Amino acid sequence: MALSLRVLALTASNPEKHYTWRLRVELLLPHLQSRHISVDTCRLPRERRQRYALFETLRGFDVVWIHRALLWPSELRRLRNVARHMVLDIDDPVCYSSSNLGNFSLPRCLKFRATARYCDAVFAASDGLVRLAAAHNRNAFLLPLCAEPARYTMQVRPRLSGEPLRLLWLGGKSTFKYLEHVRPQLEGVGKECPQAELVVVAHSRFSLTSMPVSNFPWNPENEREQLARCHVGLVPMASDRWTQAKAALKPLQYLASGMPFIGSRIGINVRLADDGRNGLLANDTAEWIVAVRRLHRDEILRQQMGRAGIDYIRRHHAPEVLADKMAEILHSLPRPAAAA
């Protein structure tokens, strides 16, 4: 039997407002408990003096699990002195900025490098994040986002005869620019695929001249209803440092709702498409038209991809699967000889 571990999950974010806390930490807690890992949670204070005081209380924990927080070397030395083990958990390229020109942020880069080097391991939610972390820590592990299967239908809904092919885009204020990025491609789809219509659940309205668009303000109810009635999810992205490394929740929501997705050939989309089993990748207008036509004309294929996506979620993104992998890593953590 594995020895019991006592872990402190430490975050700089507000757990009530930052949804990735739920996906990276909260949903795994009961499953970790059954694997001999008890987890306490704590929010990292803003003031350095308060942080140092908190660090002094952590001597009884086997592992400090740092969720998205980046620390300066002076803070890391204090924490390293009391922590038996430290792990960093990232689901975004926190060393970059999502809005700055070129995505570059010197303070973030410096803190990310230091935090990754001082930790015993890094849990990264995408291949791109693993590569970023591996430059500073040889123990960088892929630990994907949890998809919270119980929240979604996990069923394929057949498209009825004569029913339009509903293309769904879900997103927030920060990702609306990616929908705008593929406006020319969607206009092309509308001209060549008159049976398609776009459904947008967002904080802003979107319109096309060549395709009907139904806009719904984002709220949990509208998101749930449209995930249950649409047929294909859309995951457009622009190509930059941020998108090449970030994890993405939206394609997981589509797959867990029994629908394949069409997405840009960038970053996490490539892994989640699984060589065309769960999704189709498209960049230029011609590729988008081919992808939409294929799923419109072949309902059997669309449903087959929907079932494959559900199976993919169960095998790779269910909380019990992720807890198994995390527990294995935590129970075998090495202690570095020295922090560089």
C-alpha cells in the first residue's frame, strides 16, 4: 500500500472566479483522497510578508502543489526551505502574456523560469506547456485538463432529416478575437454550404453575410442548451506563442457533448483531433469548406467521430484518470540536488 501524503494546493487566483482551479484541483480532490493523498487548499497572499508567514506554517506538508502562481527566487528559497516537495501546475503559458505584442513579458518569463527550476516537477496541461517547462525542469509531465464528464451529455445526438448542420462557437471576451480571425473562412463556408448555420454563445454578437447566425448571451443555461442541440463545435485560433502552448476547454466541452470539432491546426487542437478521429483541422477557407461539407454529407461519420470523442474524454480527461496519473507522480517525487 502506498504511503499517505499530505498536500497543500496553493493558488494566487480566486478559486470562486477562476474555473481552471476547479478543473485542475477541485475535481481531483475526492479521487486523490481514495489514493492516499489528502489535500488542503490555500490562497497565496499578495503581500510578500504575509507570504513568508504562510510559508512557515507549511512544514507539516509532504508536497506544496502550486497552481498557476509564479514566484520570485527570494520567495522560492523561503518556500523551498520548508517544503519537502514542490510541484508547479500550469494550464496556460504563464510565462507569456495573452495580449502583449509578441506575447512577451520579461517579469513573467523570469518568474516562470525560477519557479519551474525550484520545483521537483511540473504538471502541464498541453504538449506545448510540457516543452516550455522541460527547458527548466527535467520532470515535466503532461497532465491534461479535466473535462468534468458528469456535466455534459456524453451522448451523440443524431441530426434529423432536413435539419441544418449547426456549427457551435462558445467563448468569452478574451477569445472572441479568434472567431473574428476566421470570419473570411466562415463567409466562404456560408457560400458553399447553404445547409450550415452558426450558433454563437458569447458576450458579444457576431454576424455573417453568407450564413445565418443565432446569437445567445453566454450563461451556463444557454451553454448547456446549445451544446445539447448543435452538431459540430468550432475551435478557431490565431497562431502565436500563447495559442501554440495553451490548453483549451472548449474542444473538451464539444467532445463531451458528443460532437466532433473543426479547429485551426494549432497547439492543443492537433492532439485533441487525434488524427481525424475526434476533429478535423483547417486553416484556409478551402480546408474549412471541405471539413464542413464532409460532416454535413456524412452523418454516419459525424456520429462515429462523436462517439470517438466521448471515448477519448473518458480515457484521457476524466477526473479519476487524471488523479491516477497525478498520484503516481506524487508518490515517486524526486528531490532535486539543488535549485539552479
